[in-house]
Amino acid sequence: MALLTVTGLVRRFGSLRAVDGLVLSVEPGQIHALIGPNGAGKTTAFNCISGFLAPTAGRIELDGCDVTGWPSHRLVSAGLSRTFQVTKVFDDISVRENVALGVRSRLRMNRRFWPGGAAVSAVTKICDEILDTVGLTARAQSAASELSHGERRVLEIAISLSVAPKLLMLDEPTAGMSAGDAGLIGRLVRQLARTTAVLLVEHDIDLVLGLSDRITVMAQGRAIATGTPEAVSRDAAVQEAYLGRSVDR
Ligand SMILES: Nc1ncnc2c1ncn2[C@@H]1O[C@H](COP(=O)(O)OP(=O)(O)O)[C@@H](O)[C@H]1O
Ligand SMILES: [Mg+2]
């Protein structure tokens, strides 16, 4: 069974159908990229799926549960976590404390399982694991403001992991990064996919082709192709959609 199933998703802005009948499904453990020309509706679809915009029509299922129209905080407790194109990090506190804030809110959601002091050591243990996973252990005590741009993006992913998502949604994780840092993010995403499915919007086509298990190409609010990187890059409709337009890369 698919982890995320989107059927007939529509989002209108006035008379404009920014998303116009999108069909998308993400399998457990897979890295799934959403690409397409500017204005195709990728961000709008992302916002609908993650509960930041109400869909006009359609159905969104997460792990077999109908979550259509759920607000983002409810989706987070259901296992869907996302990052934003513009990093949301608290500058004045340490890297570790940024992650701990997320972990504590996750434990609060399940507070009956974490009485008193057990919660404190649980937070410490989970923070350590997450920082180790993303490779920020050496920076744990640094103020977030001291991080490089690439490290901040990694911290944002670490914060998203604090809720132990089943589906991690990344909005342009390599935006504004050097090629070296982008490669780092690619390796991190590959590693994260061992424990969570990943849906990402990404403009770096080379990264997308090298990283993704499946790719959905959007144009004019719809999916015009879905498949492996090989199949999608051979697809005539995909080449047509990109032809003569500004290609997202
Ligand atoms: N809040 C909004 N109000 C009105 N139109 C919007 C809004 N957000 C996006 N759009 C329009 O919807 C279309 C799809 O936009 P978007 O989802 O941002 O595309 P993409 O992320 O693929 O570039 C565009 O024509 C855009 O101008
Ligand atoms: Mg966009």
C-alpha cells in the first residue's frame, strides 16, 4: 500500500486552477521528486498535502487514513513533517536546543507514555541520535546563527526529523547551496530514506535524477508523467513541457 495517495487534487485561486486534478502516490521507503516548469503548481500541491492550504477538491490519504483538509499540526502527529523553502530555525539558541524543542513537542503529543524524568533522558537520547544521523554532532553546542547556509538547511531537516515522520517533505532542500553542499544534502536524503519516505520539490535536475526512486513531472496543475528517472527523462510529454520554457534548475 502507498504511504501517500493523492487523487484528483484541485486548488483554485479565483479562476486559476493552480493544481488541477493532481494524482500522486509515494511508496514507503522511497524518494519521490516533484518537478516541473515554474508555475506548474508544485508549491501549491506541496502546501495542500502538508496542510498549509485547503484543497478545493480531491482526496489525500496518509498511511491509509483520509487526511484531506487536515491542518498541518494534525498531519505532523499523523507522521507528515515538512521543511520550508526559507529555513525556519531559532538563531539565538543552540543547534541541540533547536532539535530538542521539536523532540519535546513530539513527546508531549505522546505524554502518557513518558512520565516525569523518563522524558528528559528520552529527549537527550533522541536528540543525540538525530544530530548523529544528520552529521551535526560536532556543532551541537553552537548557536544556530553561527552555522553556514548548508548547515542551517541540515539543521532544518534535523528539526523535521524530531517528530519521527513517516513522510518527510522537503521544499527545495538545496536552494542557494554550493554544488558541494548540495551533494551533502543528497547523501543525507538517501540515508534518511532508510527510515522515512521522502517527497521533495527540487530544482537541481542532476540531483533529482541521481537521487530519486520515482519522479512526478507536473505541468499546468497536473502530473504529466510519473516513473523512474530513466523513464521520465525519455518521456516525450516531459520534453515538450520543458521545451521553450524556463526550466526549473
Ligand atoms: N496564493 C496565491 N494566489 C494566487 N495565485 C497563486 C497563489 N499561489 C500560487 N499561485 C499561482 O498558481 C500557479 C502555480 O504556482 P506554484 O504552485 O507556486 O507553482 P510552482 O511551485 O510549480 O512554480 C501560478 O500561476 C501562481 O502564480
Ligand atoms: Mg514553487
